[in-house]
Amino acid sequence: MNMYIEKIRKWFIQETVSLKEALTEVEWLSINTYTYFIVQAIGVTFFVWILSTQILSNSPRTWVNFWTIMGMIVSRYLIGMWFVTVWRHRYFSHRSFRLHPRLLWLEPTIAFICGTDVQRGVADWAATHIKHHKYSDKKEDSHSCKQKGLAWCHLLWVLKKDEGIDWALIPYMRKVKGIVWVECHQWVAIISGGAVFSLIGCYFGVSGYHSFIINFLFSLCAYFTSITILWHATSLINSAMHLVGEQRYDTGDESRNNLFCALLTLGEGWHNNHHWAFPSLSTSQKYPGRIKVKASELYWQGVTRFEKCVDMSGISIWIFIKFGICRPI
């Protein structure tokens, strides 16, 4: 027991930079920071309220509304996570597969849909992620538990002062005018995502009332709940996947494989495998020529047959390739 307590304690104190010092990097007086915490507060409060209300209610109609709301929240989460894992991560960041040349015009549309999950634009996201792989768990890593602790890598790093996008890391994205436009007008995607979700809620009358305004506001709160869950599930890759799980490969960082996170994030939990396929600069120098992964299989994060069965994002890409929508590299 003491061994596990000590291990948990180290999660919070292993940082090389004190949390107090890291907090100075947060842009506290920013509309983004206020929105970040307000959305989560509303989302959590709404979920607790709706769950407790339904448990205490004996009305069959109320339970129907409850399952409709839960279905919308879960559906929004799964769609959002799929766009994060397949498109933000494996397509725009790592270019581990390609759209068919005749379908490249869809890239700005995909970037726009990705923007509805409120995780910054795809260009900013991709550049930050590429930098994370290059300097994994080093000082330059934007979200390292080892460098700045659990609270920073899971929750606070997204609030750091804007340093601009390093377009040199993603030159192919800068050439697509549609993606650049979406990047500069993220608020359009964010508002559109919330509005569409809320209008769907109005159609189903999720509040149980006939008022359009009540249904819209009710649905908007449910949207905040789904976005909050999506944020934290995505952040688990930065935090839990560098703290808990198995290390199959010596990647030179703290990346790990974890079945629970793989299920929750549609396959992203095979994080140590992923860091071996896309190694950091120091690991590449340590093992020159020894890291061999088929280019045509880079979109998979699972290595074994079981891991691939859990990698739902990889399976969907494989299906796209079979139907000619996408191509392996």
C-alpha cells in the first residue's frame, strides 16, 4: 500500500518547475480563461442536477427526457473525440494517412468541424502536438507532467499566454487558405457547434417544456457538459498516459499504454506505442535506424491484434482506406 501511496504522491511533486512558477505562465485576465472555467462549472453543475433530479423523480416522461439528453451528450462526445483522434491528431498533426487527392477540398470543412470541440484551431493544435513529440517530457514540452506537474499538464496548460503558431512545423497547413481562415475565425465554429446542438435539443424537446428558449438553454447546458467531458478525456492523454500504464518501448519519456484510456479515447490510450512510432528528437538520436514502423501502418496506435481491435479510430481510417476515401502513406 505504501508503494502505491508513494507513487501517487510523486505524480504531484515530480515536476522540475514548481507549480507556483508555472502559474505565472497562465493568462488569468483573459476571456478564454473565464470561459474555460465557466463552461466546466455549468457543465458539471448541470450534469449533477439532471442526474439527481432523474433519480428522485418517478415520472416515466422525465426518464425519457433524461435518456434523450444523455444520448445527445454521449453522441456529441463520441463525435468530438473521433474528430480529435482521427483528424486533429492522426491526420493534421502526424499526416499518418492522406485524403484522396480529389477530396482534399474537404480539409477546411474538417478543420471547421474540429473547431466546434473548442480545443483551439487545428493548426495551433497540430503545431503544439508536433513540438510535444519533438521534446517529449523535456523543458520545451508545453504539457509535461514531469516538468510542471499534473495540474498543469491536465488542466492549466491550455490557458498559457499565447505564443503564436509555429507555422514552420506545419508548412503544409499554411498553404491551405481555408484552414488559415478557420484558424483565424475559431469563434464561428464554436458558436455554430453550440447552436446546432441546441437546435437539435429543441427539436426533441429535451427540457420537457414547449418553450423554444427553455429547450435551447437546456440543450446548451448539456452541450457544456459534453464539451467538459471531451476536454478532460483528451487531457488524459497528456496526464494519465504519462503516469499510469505499461511502457513497452524505451521511448525516453514517460509515455505509457493504458486499456481504460484506449477505450475512453477511441484508441489513443496506446500512447507508448505511438511515441515509439513518432519518437522524440533525443530518442531518434539514441536509437538511430532501430525504430522501424511501416509507413502504411502509422495511422494505427495499437500494435497487437487486440490493441487494434480497441483502436476504433484506426479501424475507421482503415475502412476509409478500403473504400478509397483515404490513402496510407
